[in-house]
Amino acid sequence: MLINFDGMDPKDAYHILTQTVIPRPVAWVLSENPDGDYNLAPFSFFTPITSNPPLLMISVGKKPTDGVSKDTRVNIEERKHFVIHIAPRALAAAVTESSRTLPHGESELKNLDLEMVDFEGASLPRLKDCHVAFACELYDIKEIGAGPQSLVFGKVNRVWVSDNAARYDDKNRLTFDGSAIDPLGRLGGSEYVTFGEIIKIPRPS
């Protein structure tokens, strides 16, 4: 099947892209609301883009109800700091629930049974049951496309990784166990994927 994107409705293009660019990691983003409580929302248009400086990028659209900027973008732009979590499979239902569109400033956490703990050296807490959390500060925001979509670039100041997922190899290099991190991957629609077999193929020397 050949699919031509010329003149395609953006909603149709979205569904095609999200069902073929798979799996995608999910950024579960904690940001601070105006009244001091927290917004929590998932984004699967998400990737690391450079290591010098260490930057992560999330792509944030508009609210489907009224077309205004999502709280995540507003909060990050106004208060600069945010935490990106990599959620494990056990929290898939909570990740989905946190995608619900709420009025600005209303916290998703009031409907979720999630524990937050201090994130050492960071201004915001982290979710206790996620195995990876990145403490980020706003680096830049670029708007792109007709939406427009907001590309939010976060500079990683520190990362927390669960002790059972971090180890040193025989050359004393820090490595991470993907199966212990147990991340959700996003497919299309309401589908997620989790790790099956991990294939290891050495890179050419």
C-alpha cells in the first residue's frame, strides 16, 4: 500500500504516523501548576537530541477542547523546570489516565494513586515508582507546523535511575539494564508495547 500525504487531513496523518513510527518511548512529564501542585502528562513524540549539552525534546500540541496550549508547555515556559519520567509497564493505566484533558491548573495527580519523593538536587519531586527520572530545565521552545506544535527542549541537569537497573561492566563503564527499567513503548491508538526478547548485536569496530 502506498499512502500519499499530499492534501491529507492532519488527523489522518497523525494516526498513520503514530501507528507506523513504533515503538515510541513515552515521556511522562511532571511540571508545576500556578498554585504549586503538579501537572502530569504523557508525550510519545519524545527523544534525546544531543549530548553536548544533554538535551531531551518533547513535542506538545494544543488542547483538543479549545485549541489553547497544553498545561505542560505553559508550566514549563513560566517556571522553567520539569521532570521527565520513563514509566514502567505497571503504571500503564496511570499513564493513560494522566492524558485526560483537564482545566488549566487542575492536577492529574488528584485522580491517581502515585507517590512522589524528593529528587535530590532538583527543585521538583519525582514519581517514586518510575525507574528513570530526568531533572530538566527549559533550554528553548520552538513552534513548528500549522498547529503550531511546540518543540520543548529540556537540558538534563541530573538523572535518577533505580539501583537495580544501573551497574558497572567489566571495564568499569556505567551501563543500564533495559529489562529492569521495563519501559512502556507507545504504539497507535490505545496500544502500548513492553519488552519481549532483547537482541544484542555488537557494533562494528
